[in-house]
Amino acid sequence: MIRSFMDEVLREYSLPTPEYTVLVNLRNYGPMSSAELARRVFVTPQAMGQIIASAEDRGLVVRRPDPTHGRKLLARLTPEGSSLVDACVERLTEVEQRFLGALSPREQRHFVELFAACVDHLNAQRNETQAVSNGRQPTT
């Protein structure tokens, strides 16, 4: 249900959810390769290539060579992409507030803490899986 509200908001901006997810990651974490983005948002490298190409065609991202690795291209937000993310985040925050409105302020804080713990757990599992797939020992 939450996803449908999110999709509805993003449609107002003609922005598919996967593209929004990429733009938010670029805003929050800075320039990244398409391979890094694919791992971060759990899509195949091929799917990420299409997502980035679409965002690039719309002027939301640009790709430039990585100064430390000549063969790697880094995607980064354009000013237009940054403005679009800001507008979407503002609208999605309104949706979030409607969703959490059934809870008291104390319950909202508790819910957010529990949700953050779940996200942290998933991120730790992803990092462990990546470490193993790269031949390293997990750091847990």
C-alpha cells in the first residue's frame, strides 16, 4: 500500500520508482559507478544500465570517467536531478506523515527506530554477502 502511494507521487513527476531510487542514492552517497548502484539498489547491472541511460537522457544524471580508475564511469546528479529529488522527497515526506499519523509521537519514534534497525540488519547482510563474493572474510 505504501508503495502505491509512493508510485502515485512519483508519477506526478514522471519518475519511475527505480530511477528515483538511483537519484536518491546519488544524492545521499555521491557519484557511483553503475555496478555500485546496482548492488546498492538490488538490481542487475544490465537493469541499472537502462535506468542510468534513461535518467541521463532526461538530463537528471551525467556520467564522467572516474579520475582514479580510467575505465570506470561515475554517475552523478545534475542540478536538474537534484531539484527533482528535492521536490519528490518533500512530497513523499507528506505521504510518510500521513502514514505515521495514526501513531502518537512516541510510537512514531519507536517505529522509526525499529525500521532503522531492520534496514541496518539488511545492509549488514548485504555487506557480508559482498565480502564473501569478493573473496574476503565477513567482518561480523
